[in-house]
Amino acid sequence: MQEPTNCPKCHSENIYQDGNLWVCPECGHEWSPHESQNEKEEEAVLDTQIRDAHGQVLADGDTVIVIKDLKVKGSSSVVKGGTKVKNIRLVDGGDGHDIACKIDGFGAMNLKSEYVKKA
């Protein structure tokens, strides 16, 4: 059996074998050496799709719902959770804001996909 040298999750060197699995006592991660090879192959394929908070793939023109209250930077107003946002555009936001949209009462705004769910 091939012996891993580090934990794939926390990269700790303090690992031990328990039956067919390897265990990291520092983070509690358990893995099989065969699974770690498959995970490396999957990581090599970049996922360029933008997903909502529940893992659904978003596309231009979708309608999303804000899942929590969001403070509007530079204003005292708040976008309430449950607000429906229609006709989104996906953008490459370097700061994590990957959705461009217009919200009634607020105007043009950028949102992070982790705070919306697909309607």
C-alpha cells in the first residue's frame, strides 16, 4: 500500500493508518489513498461555474432570492433576506462579487453568489 506523507486537508505530517484508511489526529480527517488520487484528478479540472449557496449552477438571466439580510456599503439601508432579484448577469468579480443585478429600491448592485439561492 502506498504511504501518504501528509494529510490532504491540513497538510499535517502526524498521520497514522487505521485499517484501510489514513487518519489525521489534528483535524480528524480520514481518507483512503485511492480516494486521494481521484480527488487530485478532480481538482485538476477547474470549476468555472458560479454556484449559489445550495450548489445550484447559476446562469445569465436567472432569478435568485437573497437568503440573508445584506448591508449596503456606503448606506444605512439593508437588502432584506427573501428579496427576489430578476435577470442577473454573471461577472468576473475579483473581490468575490460575481453577480451584477438591479434591485428594486436600490438600483444597480453587485452580490456574492454565496448569499443567494436560485428561484
